[in-house]
Amino acid sequence: MVSNCQSRDDMASISLKNEVSLADLLGPGRYEASGVTVFNGLYYVALDNDAKVVEVAPNLKTAVLLGDSLGDVGFEGITVLGQSFLVVEESLPSNGSYQARLSQQSPQFIEQHRTWLPVELTSGNKGIEGLTTFEFQQKQYVLALCEGNLCASGKKGKKVGGGRIHVFEKSEAWSLVATIKLPKSLAFIDYSGIDIRADGQLIVVSQASAAVWVGKLLPGTWIVEGEGQTLPFPLSKKGKIRYCNIEGVAWLDEQHFVAVSDAKKGKQKKRCKKKEQSIHVFKIH
């Protein structure tokens, strides 16, 4: 169990347990991993360059592609709702502004239903970047992570201390019921993936900051308890960032989590290519 307090003398750390390139499992191709969830012991990876989803065995030895390619459609987040999956498109034009579009999919990744998440976004390329579900008092909620600080784009979105998670409740339709404010002390430049356990333990990753944050919601509220704890992903022997493009995260148990990496950006260092388009399993010590 990760403590919610941060101490220089008692800092947790992260170690790598297993990882593999998606191309090594699926064959040559571009697999821009953007989200991951766990269902029935298997890992499901969303791609932001394809509507297909990758199903990966827990030993990271085999994988298959599920669903159909749908033109330019790709997903930024994936989660489980009952016996179905939810996937989200980051931000699209809708009613004169921008909104994220949520799709409910069957276990075979056949689309069952599509709807807009009822919150305005500021841009077509900075929107909802991560997705998870949470059940409380027999009600179902979707937690949708904004990519930019204060859910903004541009310079405003890079000003640290404004992490936000929109909370939607399911009734006949999804409705916005709260917005979780991550601690002001959390100095992430962006936010790229989220998951929550049944006990309210949150995990959030940042691509640009190459780190993970762990915190907890106060019972019965949408308020984060304390400051949580920020942990960098493992560095190279020379102290350089190796995990440059972590875009999705999911809990495995109290100490382990799975993460996925997007493709290297053109402006990034060459070393970033070594961990791109991959799936990784980490342990928090």
C-alpha cells in the first residue's frame, strides 16, 4: 500500500517487472498505445491511431487485435463498465465547441452505443486523456482525466498545479456531477492516464513529466486526501528519462500496475524510441 504522505526519508520507488514492444507481439506496424485496462486477467490496450484494441496476455507473451478499424477514429482512454468496455475519443467538434465522445463496446469490441460527455473542452487536441470507472453506493461513475492543467490548452494548460478529473454519473445518460481537483503541489506538465481501485486509491501518470502520482479520495467525497505521492519512472544508468511517452495506466494490485507507451515524438531524444509503443508492468516499493 502506498502512503499518501510524502517524506524525503521514506520515499517509495518504482521498478520494472516486465515489458514488451507491441510490434514484437503483433508484427510490424504502428501501435500508438494511449490507454490500458484490465478485465478477466487480460490487459486491453487502446490505440490513438486505430479503433482496434490490443488484448494482451498477463505474461506479455501473446496478443491479438480486436474490433474494426474505423477510418481516422482512435481512442485516448479505455475502461470497463460491467461486462462492457468504454473507450473515449479525446475531443471533437460538437454543437459549436468541443466535447469528448464516449463509446460503449462489447467484449468483442463491437460498438453498442455512442454519446457525448457533457462538458465543453477548449481545443480539438487537448481534451480527455484518460478514463476509469468507479462504483459508490450502488451508483456508477466515469472519471475522465483532462490532459492539460485546469482542463486548458496552450500555455495555461502547462502551468502546473491544476490537475482536474471530471466525474460523470450514469443514469439514463451521463451527467457531470463533480470535478476532482488534484493537489496544487502536483507539478505535472500534462496528464495522460488514470485508474482507481475500489478503495478509492487513485493513480495518475504524466507523459511530459515521466512520473506517476498516487493518492486517495476521501470516502464519500470527490476530494483528494492530502498531497499523495509523486514517483518518477525508472531512469537510465546516466540518470536520463527513458519512459518518455507513458499514456495509460491500470492497477493490478496494491503494489503493481501496468502502463503503456505511445510513439516517440519527432522532437524527442533518440533514447525515447527504446520504450515507445510498448506495454510495461511496474512495482511500487
